[in-house]
Amino acid sequence: MGKTSNMNPALAGLYAAQEQIAYAWAMGKDSMSDAALRLFRAAVADESVTPDDAGPFYKSTRERASVIADTAHKAPIKVIEGDSLASQISKLAAHVKLACYARDNGDVEPVYVEARKLATGGYTKVTKCATALVKALAKNPTLDAATMRAIVASALDKAPDTASEVVRKLADQWEALAYGNEKTPAPFPSEFAALLASENVDLAKRIGESLARVAFIFEALEKARETPPALTA
């Protein structure tokens, strides 16, 4: 992948591992946790790596995984766009934001590594920890390790699902029903083909996009409630 020749060493190392990540993704493995860790370490090592780099890396890795899956005759990796794509990029970018704090706070990286072990490497759980730490560090970048460990423990506690999480699960279930996913093919292809042929619009796609939009709006509302109002002079 020739594009690495024009990158700084930290990003070049990340993209050098892209083939491995994309292959695991195509084979139905949870490779995003590994991608998040590599992106975190690249950002810690080089301050020119920013949260903006999460988007291009996510999209190009997903595209490469799609090619590998097709070549290997695996279940296709569904193309995502709009709010669904923005949400996935935001999750990956949270790990880069955390790395930015780790550059000046030496306790951040060890706590992040511990969080990954506690979350048994699961991407969703690790991302919850990273997001919670970023929120706390935005208020106080000098948090000590003990405080951050408590934040991680709280993030890993099973809390009731938020509205956005419930809708996101519904969206994932609908996508699996209509199109299948990386692990299993669509269970009712003939029924959905008949649905598509019988309507003037792609109802399956419209429902999926609507659920993704609702989840995106709910996430924004939830984040707004968590953000304290700005102090006025």
C-alpha cells in the first residue's frame, strides 16, 4: 500500500498493519479493538496524529476488508454511510482523543492498557472506557491513576441501556435480518428480494437508515445532557 511513503512514521506503522486488521475483519473477527490500540499508540508517539485520522483509516480498512471478504467468498461487509458511518468513526476517534491526553499525563496509557484487560479486549467495552476517560480528562487533564481506574470500573459496570443503545441494537438486528453480517448470511433473502420488487422504494434500506438516524439523534441528546453548561463571565 504505497500511500505509507508520504506519512509520518507513526501513521505509516499503523497503515502497515492495516492488511492484518482488514483480514481479521473480513473473517468475522473483532479486529477493531486491535485497530483502536494501534491508533492510540500511534497518536501517543506522534502528536501529528489527530482524531481526524480515525475517519480515513476506518474507511480504508473497511473497504479493504470488503475486498478480502469478497475474494474469500465470505459474507459481504455491508457498506455503511451517513450517521452509521459517523458513529463508527466517532467511536474510533475516542481512542485518539484519549491518546492526546496521554502525551502529557503519564498515568493515562497504563490505565488504558488495564482497561483493555478488564474488558477482555472487547471493542465496545474498551470504547466505553475510552469515552468515559476522555470526558473526565476534558474537565481535568491531570487526573491521577486511581481516579481514572475508578472511572474505568464505573464504565464497565453494567448500567441500564440508554435510548441510543437500545435503538442501535435494533438497527444492528434489522441489518442482520435484511442483509446478514460478517458472521452469518441474510436468513430470508427471497422474502427481502420480493419486498424490494413489490415497492417503489427500498423499504429495508429506508428502515435501517431511519433507525441509524434515530440512534444518532439520541446519542447527541445524551451527550448534551452530560456536558455541563459553559460558565459566563
